[in-house]
Amino acid sequence: GEDVEQSLFLSVREGDSSVINCTYTDSSSTYLYWYKQEPGAGLQLLTYIFSNMDMKQDQRLTVLLNKKDKHLSLRIADTQTGDSAIYFCAEKTGGFKTIFGAGTRLFVKA
Amino acid sequence: GAVVSQHPSRVICKSGTSVKIECRSLDFQATTMFWYRQFPKKSLMLMATSNEGSKATYEQGVEKDKFLINHASLTLSTLTVTSAHPEDSSFYICSAPSGGATNEKLFFGSGTQLSVL
């Protein structure tokens, strides 16, 4: 079945880079997303990548996609305390549903 | 980006009552909206797809008589939790697709925390 998995927790020091990893199972996925959720709030779309792309960069954010291994990563350069949140990986499947991972809680230490 | 407004943000109700949650697309039209449920420290679970002008499509295991969805217009979808019970307590989030070449971007409301006593 369709599934998205990601590690549950990541802790980094302020100023370091954060790398959040995700794996998915649907080989026919069309788009892959990264969302950010702060406590008690909805999800904010950070960035997304079309499945035929390998990389996308948007300011401090770099998304890498390895379609062969069905692996997606989000790199946040110069991580700040304001980046502390839960980050969700999601895929838009061939059936047009969007499936989410369980979220990675990023904790940034000052 | 597009704005999705969800109301109320928090509701506390007694067991057996019904609760209505509204989801509005403020600056775009949405023929489709999605309703998710999120448990603490868990992922979002897709409950149903709301379709303007037709019946909602429910995911397996979601009771359609329990979670009534109405997509009254191109900018409004509502989720009514009927005869709520404590196990219905959860964070409910709506979303709508907009933008990009194929409406691939999914924008979310701010969520509704439902607590059933």
C-alpha cells in the first residue's frame, strides 16, 4: 500500500544544517512535498518537487529526490530557532491522494 | 500563496452534541477540498474528499453518517461531527488544492481542535 516514513525526531544546533529524510512507496507519485507545522496550527507548504526532478533549491531549503530509492530529503541551511517545528513529508500518489508521513520534530538548540 | 480559512479553531462540546467545522478558500475557488484528522504525534489521516455539487468520497473506515460533509459552494466546505463522543476528540484540518501547473499545491486551514467531554 501507499506509505510515507520519516524519522520522528531531529536535534541540531543553531547555525548548523538540518537534514530531514523521508522514504515513500508509491513509484507513480507525481509530486513530493515538505510541510511545516507549528504547535496548534495548520500545515504550511514549504516547498515541493516534481517527481522527474532530482533537486530543488529555494533560499535556505534544498530538496533532494532519489526516485530510484524513493528517498526524499529536506536540507535547511543555517538552521534558526524559528525553524523548530514538525516537518511533514508527503507524496501525491498516482491515485491523486496526498499521503503524509508521521512528521519529524525538529528541535534547534541555541 | 492561497489562503484557506478554517473555523472554529477550538471547540469543546458535550458528548452527544453535533459540531460543525467550516473551511473556506478565501482568494480562490476550490471544487475539491480534503478533510484530515490528526492524532497527537501522528500523521494526518485523510478522512474524505469533498466535492462541490456532489457527494463526498470517504476513505475506508470513515463513517459517512458520523462525519457529514457538505460542499455548498466553490469556496465553502463543512464537516459536521454528529453525536460526538470522546473518541472523536482530535485535531481536524481541511485543505484545498490551488496553484501550480496542475493545482498540485495543497493549502491547509489552521485546524480545529475538537474536545468532546
